[in-house]
Amino acid sequence: MIGMVMAGGRGSRMAASAAANAATTTTTSTTTSPTPTTKDDEPLPESPPHAADRAARGEKLLLPVISPAASGAGAPKPVVSHVMDVLLGSDQIDTVVAVVSQDNAPLTRRMLWDKYHNSGDDGSVRIVDSAGAGYSEDLGSAVRHVLQSKYQGVRDGVLVVSGDMPLLDRGVVASVSDRYARGAWTSIVTSREYAGLWGMSLEYEVVVDGIACCYTGVTLVDPAVMGPDEHGAVPQRHVIVDDHRVAFTLNTVQDYDRLALHMRRSGIAMP
């Protein structure tokens, strides 16, 4: 199977939330904003300066995280590196493809190129430049590229993940890979109720079997259903997976703060 990491977004929501935080911080003392809290009313930690800097530039995929699975000896790494390394260590993945954009996230592209291009067994990591035209457009083009290039694993489908998934691990990659269905585009969604328990800032709601759901950063694609261009209907499936490892993505500064709180509760100090 191909593991495809979408890493070419503008990070506009992250940048907007950073700007809003900065504006709140500089507001005069006559205006007091409430401290964001979680469901348990525990105050969120403040974002470290490096997080605000990366977020303000939209380069959220360079935000440093520590994997809970490697808490004993884990070192901070950019969140997109965490995602790449999970796929590289997965038994389900033959080739890892990072879809990047020079225009949208040049620092992220440079880091991925320098660290991963043609690395892995037999050069099993590929860096693919996208037009940065939008998530759906870039994803469709990247899947067609993978199909045409005949990368190892393409016959077993493509597992698409977002580059901003700090809790992704090999266990959930294996679990989600089992949901692959030939002849379809399978979107992994999480219920709106579950997302609310975590305070997740997910968007794009869809109703599945009468349940209000949100799209996660995970999709399973049979490349055979992709036409030569962006037009034409593709068979769609939706599968509900209420698991924070696939549902938790870093869309805003507040998401990064919630991640830090989750790690703190697990005995892990975020960088």
C-alpha cells in the first residue's frame, strides 16, 4: 500500500488563530478574554513562542511534537516528520509519498526534501510537488501521479493521511488499512459528538447513517477509480472511526495547546 502524506497546505486556519491570539494578547487591560478550558475545566497551557511563530507563517507542519508511543526516549520532531516516520515503520506501507508545495510551505518542503527524499529501503520515500491549488485538487493529482508512476504498493491502494496528525501511530494505521475497499474512495470520519469531547476544531460535516460526523485527515483510495482528470464521479464511502489517533489534527493554535494538555496528563512534557 502507498502511504501518502498531504503536506502542502497553506495553514491558513493556524495562521488566523495565531493572529487572533496575538491581537488578544495586545488588547488593553480593560478587555479581559476568558482563559480557554477543556471539558474538565482545566486551563489550556500557553503556546510556546516557537509555536506562535510557526503558526503565524502557516508552517504548522513544523510544530514540534513528541510521540506518546516513544515517551521514554522520544525526542521532539516536526509533526509532519512524526507522520512520515509512522508510515515508514508500518508493515502495511510499501512506499511513502509526501505531497508538498513550494508556494504554500517552503520551509516544510525543504525539510522533507532534505530529510526524506529517496530515503528508506530502495528509495521508498518520494517527494511530489503539488500546485497548491487546494486539498482535493492536490490529492487527486497526487493519486494519479502515483498510479502513473507505478510505485511499489499502488496495487494495494493508497492510504492518505494529513501531515498534522500528532497522535497517529502504527497500530491505528494497521486498523484503518483494514477498511480499504477496492473500487471506492473511502473517507474516514469521526462523530461530531466524539470530536466535541476532545474540543477538536474539525470542519466539513457529513451525516453517516443518521450520525453527524466530521472528516478526519485519513482517506483510503483505490487508484483505479481515479479518472485521467478532475472530472467524473468517484464511488464514495464513509466509515466512522471514533479514535483520537485519526481524529486529532492541528488546525489552530488552540489545538496545539490541547495536544500539550493531553501530553501533560500522560506525563509527557511538550517541547
